[in-house]
Amino acid sequence: YTWSLTTRAASVYYDGLLLGSATTPSGRKVGLDGYVVLSNEFDTYGGGFQENNAFGGELFKVNLFDKELTAAEVKEMADGGLCSEVEEKYGRSRYLKWEDMLLEEKSGNVTEIDVGCTPEPKEEDGEEENNSTEDCECEQGNGTTFSQWDLLRGEKFFNRTVSVELVTELKQAWKILGDFEGATVTERFISHFKFFHDGKSCGDD
């Protein structure tokens, strides 16, 4: 499904093919506040779920973008299949990400299933390894491993006096992990924290 504020055109696709389009009334905008609900609908604003309105089926790779995708872009995603990573090339235009939605609260009879997708092996040549080091300028704790204490090498904490304020900052940096208890730490999980709760790699080093 795509929609444009400028053209007011709403389009529905199935398996990458356009099923139809319609022109929506003028003056409609996406508000700054609200809810995103998957597999049910509100009877009142913010609540009122009914079991007979629940979706019975499977959802995968639901993403919300901050722009209208073209027909070619929609088809590229559909043709890529379940295990593709086509959507990742859109960067911050992918405003709400499927991997982040999986971390949100769920209710009702919801079961996560393994669809058999495995990450592609990364190149192991010297150039790739050098790029990885440049992207994350972390000093290795003993020259071979990265310790949790290497976080203190970041400019937020390095050369600062250990004070109540410093300890509070450290606690706040890790406390948010408690909200994700039960989640699996993966590359996408780490990327979520870098994007929404940090903005820099390796403890702001």
C-alpha cells in the first residue's frame, strides 16, 4: 500500500503488482501522534480490541516509509522474497522497521516463527576487515578482545572523574536493555540501539 500527500493517490499492490488506485479527499495528513496496530483495529482511540476483528495469518517484513514508493520499488521488494534485505537500502526513509516492531509489546495469540532466513556470510578479505575497523574506531581491551569496560574509552567517560553523575550516565546507558528482556542480541538489535539511542558507534568513541 502506498499513499502520497501531494497527489492524494492511494495504491494497493499484491505480489508486487498494482491492483488499483484511488484519489483520497484533499486535506488529509498523517498526524504527529497516533498508534500503529498490526492484526486488529481500535474500536475507540487507543483501545477497544475485539477478537472477531483479529487477523489470522502470518506477517513478515512490515515496514513504513516516509515517502511514497514507486511501482518499481514495490516490485523489487516483492521479487526479493522473504529473506532479502532490499528494504535496508532506504536508510532512514524506512521510518518504522519490522525488526523494531518485533521488539514491541504483543497481545493475544501471537507466535514468532523461524522462516529459515540466515544472514549472508561476510567477505573475509583484508579490505573488508579494514573497513570494519574504520567504521568502529574502538580500542581493543587487551589487543584481542573487546570488553564491556572498553565503553569507558569513549569521550563521554574517558578522563572524567568517577562521580555520582558519571555513574548515573552509565546506569542509564544500560538500563534501557531491561525493557527488551527476552530479545535475542543480533546485529539488527544492536543497530536499533545505535540508531535510536546513541547515534554513534562504540560508545561515542
